[in-house]
Amino acid sequence: MAASIVLMLASIGVLLSLAVKTPSNQQQETSSSVQQSTSAEVKVSAPIFTSGPLSKLPAEEQQLAKVLLERFGKKLNHPYWRIRVIESVIKFLQKKYPNDWQLRVRELLTHIFPEQKDLLLSSLESYNRYNDWLKMSQNTMTYSSKEEQLRAIWDKRVQLFGEDAYLIWEQQFKQEKVEKSLATINQSTQPLEQKIKAYSQTLTEVYGQEALDPNQSHPVQLMEGFLKLDSVQEDLHKQDLGQQKQSLRQLRTALGLKEDAIQRLEALDDKRAERFSAGEQYMTQRAALEKQLTGQSLELQVQALQNRLFGADEAQFIRNEEASGYFRYKEKQVIGVN
């Protein structure tokens, strides 16, 4: 648990972007893209502003101001974007003024956004206090479970940011709801069909109908999140191939995939099943060879077996894996995933 807090302290940019996604369809820039584009563009040496308060800033600060005004100037009523601006300014100042960047943050924010300075400086104060709390908690706080840790983190966020916390960490808040639902599904004794319905319902409740639109969601990740549940795999492994196909089709349909996409995945399922069937044969026959042979004789017979079952190219991959100690076919197939 302490290790997870250490991860949250890895960088200032990460501290306030824990799984954060943009809050609406009109706000599709992530924290990392903001920082990358900002640092990429702040390289000119010529002034940009020839009059007004910004003209008094050094050239690089003027370029930063231009980028931030164009990108975020009309969005600062939303707390998510205020944090993105604060992080961008901090990153810029840390690089240019590593010894005293902290003293310059408030001044630069005020210069660039004089009309929104009160909102920004209030967010900055909460931002700094939150970071201080995270650093303190790393050394002084222990938690009995991940759930207790998350409750403490959210309590602190709400204490410092109020209801804005649920907008700043909107995507994480939603993801935690989905993860809680998956944990409940994993413990459920309901039939697989009911588990699929419960998962689909959770996604629409949390993300809206976008969750079932493959053009806006990430259907592969959504499917894998469900399919990798132990109880779901237990259910699938109890089914014959026809029942498995029906269950996977139900899941894929529930997540909004169209018929052509489903058929492509079903063709991939067939290849996976064929590969793992060959893998089971391989492990059985390899075990028999190991009882009969040793040394170079065993090695040559195993190589011949690999070539026969998998073809020369795939057999070489398998030999390389086994040389490193990894035997892929000792593992149980995750149906619908590999």
C-alpha cells in the first residue's frame, strides 16, 4: 500500500492526473498532451506581445502565455482545466528556474490570466496542499486495504477541492465505480448471462451510451476487464465451444460491437482455440518425451515436436521463451483474450 502512494508521488504531473481523462467531448486534451505540446512550442526567442502586460514577460514566457491562452483561455471555469494550466506552468518553471520556480508560479499565472487569477490561485493553493498531504502520508500513514486508502484520498480531495474533486478526477471516479462493479460480479454466483447484463448496465450508468459506441469507447479493454475475472473464466471453461461462442457473442453485442467486428473476433477465437489445443498436445507429448529421454536426444525430439505442431517460425519463438524459463502452454487460456 505504501508503494502505491509512492507511485502517486512520482511526479507533480502525475499527482493530479491519476487516471484522469478529459471531462467532456469538447475537452479532449490529456495532461500529458498539454505538457508535451507546451514544452515543444516554448522554444522561440523573439517576443510575441508588443504591448500590454504580457509584453513585459521574457520571450519564452510570452510563448507559454500564447499557448495557454489559445488552448485553455475559455475553459478555466472548469476545475479540470485550471489544474492542467497550473501543471503546465509548473513544468515550464521547473525546467527554466529549477532553484526558485515555486516563487514564480503565482506571479506567472496572474500575468497570463489576470481575469481568472482568483480561481487559479485558489486552485493552486488546494493543489499545493494536496501534494503536501500526499508527501506526508507516504511517511506517516498506513492502510489496512486499498479501499481504506482510496477513501482517505477522496476525503482529502473533497476537503481541499470540494465537489470540484469529482470533476478533476472524473475519469478515475468513474473507473473506480466500474472496478467495484467488477469485484461484485466476480463474487457473484449468477449465470454468466446475468453477469454480462450487469456489466453492460454498469458501463452505461457510469459512462452513458458512449460506453457502447465502439467509435468512442475502447471495446477491447472493456471486454478484457470483464473476461479476465476469475469467475467469468471459470464459467467459460465449463462451457463447450458452442456455448463459449454464444457467451462471447452476447458480451460483444452488449458492448456495442457490430456484426462484422464480432465475426472477426470469432475467427480470432477459432485460431486461439486451435493454438491452445496444439499447446495442450505439445505439453502432453513433451512430458512423455521427458520421461524417456535426456540431454541432446531430448532436445532434438522436443524441437521436432515443436516444428511439427507449430511450424518452424512459431516453434523458434517457443524455444526462445522456454530458454528464458517461460512455458506459455503451462498457463490456462484466458478465453476471449488470448
